[in-house]
Amino acid sequence: LNTDDTDTIPTPRRLAAYRTDGHDPATDNLIYNFGRYLTITSSRPGSLPGGLQGLWNARITAPWGNDYHSNINFQMLYWFAEAANLPECHRAMLDYLRAMREPNRIATREYLEAIGRKAEDASDGWIVYTSHNPFGGHGWQVNLPGSAWYALHFWEHFAFTSDTTYLREEAYPVMKELCHYWERNLKQLGRGGQGFESEYRPVDTSAYPELHDIAEGTLVVPNGWSPEIGPRGEDGVAHDQQIVSQLFANTVKAAGILRTDSLWAAGLSEKLGRMAPPRIGAKGNLMEWMIDRDPVTDHRHTSHLFAVFPGNAINSESTPLLAQAARRSLEMRLTSGDSRRAFAWAWRACLWARFGEGGKAHEMIEGLVRHNMLDNLLTTQNLPLQIDGNFGIATAMHEMLLQSHSGVIQLLPAPAPGWTSGSIRGAKARGNLEVDISWNEGQVTRWAVYSTAPTDETVTVKVNGLYVQTTPRTRAD
């Protein structure tokens, strides 16, 4: 298609052409802006957050109840809000989660009592089930680290806005109480992995050499599962470890920023240091479990890559060997059969963008359009409407143009080969910064970083492969 003429062509015809060759930057732009539209319309401040069908459910009995799924789907609906400079839309999710704390505590105490634990082991913290709703109902299996994943959203709202009042009054109390739950409920392994369990039963650790170097006192999340793969009731699953570790790390940072709870934060940091870390398997992959099982190839979830995205503990700059192993794991996940789900394409696009692979990221965008996008641009989950993919794929496009998770603002870290020229204005970076970028032939030609208030602090920007120190301007400059 001629990109100068595509706006006059009906969307179904544009998508039909896109599904043939996948090269239409104007349609990519339309999909990105459609993600902004969906964010604004489904997440007004003061409203309930969007469910699996957003506001567009047309059924009395909706697929999956149009509720909130804590194993990625609810989170994916709100990955885009901060990056798209729509932080007020993120509040619909954050306010809902704060309002649901007491029902979640009740459900948590009931869960602990059901497995023979003391209700006080919940302390003031809480966990969630895979499925939950605004009436306080929970269903379909406990998702142990789901609430810790939600805590990342509280932190990211601060990271993008630098609102310390919000951090002190709203985010930090939630993050702290979730840490309290895990301080009480992590499991301590013995030397060589003694005490390790799988399928809720003790394992003969002598049969697994990969456990032999486990240090005495290593901390693991117990009774886990790598949604939605492999054994249940297993200790130290990578997905669980990465999420709880990210919670601890962000909470320690928050306490330092607020200059509070220094002794407790030091203890939390010590526990973080004892969490079982990510490990590399015999096939060069990032291990999904503490036992080095054969990597799963045909599955929609990439649960063990949380630390790459939406987390940030694994990246090419500070953990290059783990990043290489994570990339190998992503290569092993096929894009056929079970993997053809809207959220799966979107998550993988975000992961490839974090690896700096714009071509691979765009292949995921093309896959979503071909297999999981309706002619009205809404995404599907094997036919039923499910719009998490809309938000996730727009997030991936943003990650291809701008990243700020590593403390450096990276301009055009993973542009698609067909995005030869373009511009973006007012994209949000962490640190309450707005960024304008113009590029041509894959090279940034103009750029600027803006702060909402005058500042003398410099930030590091990576542009065309070079690191530059700059002082953000204000829009009035």
C-alpha cells in the first residue's frame, strides 16, 4: 500500500493487504493510536478498570466473565497507560486494587486455612486468585505471585510520574504489605536444595545436579506453577522468583526515596539477596524451573521471561549472559498452534523489543494482525473478543521507539525495518520526562527531552549508538 493514500481506504481492506505482506507503517500507526483510544475510553478516572473485553462485551455470559485475570491479562491492559502519557487512565486499575485489599485479605486467610496454615501468616498482606472481580469474588486457582505483579504497576506509576506524595500515601503502603506476606511465606531451602518439593512432595535432590550448589538459606516461593505450564506445587519456579524479587527490589528503592523504614528495608534487601536467582540450563536457555527440564516449545505463555519484560532485572547491559539465555528461551517458543493468542504475540513483541530486535518484534505484530485481529482492529483469543492484545501490541511499538527501564533513555532501540522515517511527540519516559523523536533511514535526526518542571539534573540518553548527557527542558523553553 502507498502509505500516503491508506487513510482513505476502509480498515478491512487495509488489514487484508497487511495480512499479505505486513508492510504498512500507516496501519502500524493506526494500531498504536487505537491502543490510545481504547485506553482512554475504557479507563476513565473514577471508573472500574477494563476487563478482558474492556467495555465492548456484547454477551450476557461473557468469555471468562469479562473479569480480571492476574496471570498477565489484567496487567497487559495497563502496560500502555504510562508510556502513552495517560497516567490518569492507569488510576482505574490502581484505585480498584486498593479498594479490593480487604476482600483480598479475606480470600487470602481462607486460602491459608484451607492448606493448613495459620491465618496470621497473611499478616496485612494478600494474594489473589487467577480470576477475580469487583464483587470480591475469586475463582480458578490461587495465583501466588499475582498481587506482587500488581505491585509493579504501583511502582511504575511512580516511576513515570515521580509523584512522591502518591508513592508515600498510596503505592508504598501496598508494596510494603505485600512484602510482609512474602516475608512470612517464603520457604528456606537447605544446602544442596534440601527440602525442595515438586507436586507438593519432597524431591530426592541428589538426583538433580543442578540443585547441588544451592546455598543454605536460599529463599524460594513455595507451591508454585509457571502459568500455565509444567508441574504444580513446585518450589522456586522462575516466574514466581522473578516477580517477588522485583517486588522486594522496588520496595527497597521506594523506602530509600521516602527515607523511611531503613532497618526493615535493609532486612528486605538481605532477603532479596537470598532469593534463588535466575539460572541457565544445559541448552543455553533461561531455566523455567529450578530443575533443568527440557524447554517447552509450543505454548502461549513466556512466564519465565518476566524479568526481561515487564520487569527489568534481566537486560543486555547489566546481565548479558542471562539476557542471552532469555533470548534463547524466546527463540525456543514457537509461534504456531497454541502460541497464536493475541496476548502471546504482544508479550513476545515486547520481549523482542527489549532485546533490541525490531525485526523480530514486528514479526510478532504481523502475527497478531494475521491470526488474532478482527477487521474492526479489536483482538481475539481464538475467536472470543479479548482486547489485552490491543494494549500489549501498542506497548511493544512504544518499546521499539523508546525505552527507559534501565536508567538510560534509549531512542529507537528496536525500530522495525519498514519504519524508515517518522516521529513521535510527548512519549513518556520514566522520571516524569516527555520525549520527542524524529528519525529517517533508521537514524534519529532530531530529539528533545522535556521535564514538567525546571530542573538542573542531567539524564543519560542513548541516541544512534552514543551516550549523551542532557538537561531536560520545559515545553516553554
